[in-house]
Amino acid sequence: MKKRLLKTFLELIKINETSGQEKEIVDYVKKYLQKLDLKIKSDKFGNIIAQLPGVGKPLLLNTHLDIPEPMKNFDYKIKEDVILANGKSILGADPKSGLTVLLEFVRYIKDRKITTRPLEFVFTKSEEKGLVGAKNLDFSLLTAKEGLVLDENGPCTQVVVKAPSFCRVLIKITGKTAHVSEPEKGINALEIACNAISGLDLGYIRK
């Protein structure tokens, strides 16, 4: 298993796919799963959905396909049991580590003919641009009501059950023109917007 995980991970990190440029990684994942006889679908956005029959309630397993930035001068080194980037580019372990686990998990189940719950593997595109693939996912192709997402920084035993979210607010600020001789009668919309933005509570979440 360790050798299989290493082999697949090293193959995946060599694929340089940023948001919107995921063709090579999509082809890799589809071919990998097709060899294991999984039923594969793609929604209109290009997200991959693979299904493995089982017994009981369906479970969704998910990670994304794109990396945060292009890998220029990519290389890696292995130090004992740790795979490291060369310091000139990212390693791409986000999302390649989770992707490796899911792919090898499928192989492990299939090779040993293990009966599990019905599994729905979902691999989304353009996550790094703002969860674009997830937002455009065709949920009509899914039946699972619960799932796990492999995209968390922390020990492999850690499960996150709560996460921050965001609200988008559209604000229209209307200024008021004034003659240059009477600027005090005018309203600077840009100044109001800047003051509002500077007052936002950004950064780490405070308890």
C-alpha cells in the first residue's frame, strides 16, 4: 500500500494543472477509475462523478483537481518518509495528497472485493478560484446525503465538522458632486467605500 500511494502521488504532482486548465488531471483520473470498472459521469462544468455500488446509505467522498498556482521549476526530494518541494515551486500536495488517497482507496476496495456502502466519488474543478466547480456541481447526479471532503490541513485523523462561510453583500454608494469652490457640499463615494472596507473585521476568526 505504501508503495502504491507513493507511486500515484509522484505521478500526480508532476501534472501542472491550475484552475481552468485541468484537462490532463481529468484524463488521468478518468483513466485510473475506468481501469477499476467504476461508472463515471461528468457534469456540464466538467466535474467528475464516479460511483461504486455497495450496501446501505450512499456516502460521498470528495476532493478537487486544481492546484493554487503554476509549478515553475518543479522538482521534489524525498527525505526519509517526507516528500518535499525543492523550494522553487509548490509541491501541489493540495489537492494531490487527498486525491491519491481516494484513488488508492478505490483500488484497495476493488482488489480485495470489500463490500462497502455505495460510494460516490466527486472530483471538482476550479476550487482554488473560489469553489467554482462545487458551485456548478450537478447535484441531480448524486444520491448521497452525507460525505467527507479530503481538503484539510492537519493530521489525517482530524475531521472538520464546522467551517467558516461567507456572505456576499452588494452595496451601492452614491456620491454628490459639488463645485470646486464648495467641496464641503459634496459627498465622496470613494472615501465612504474606503472607510467601510477598512473597518471590516478581516483575518483570523476571533472567538
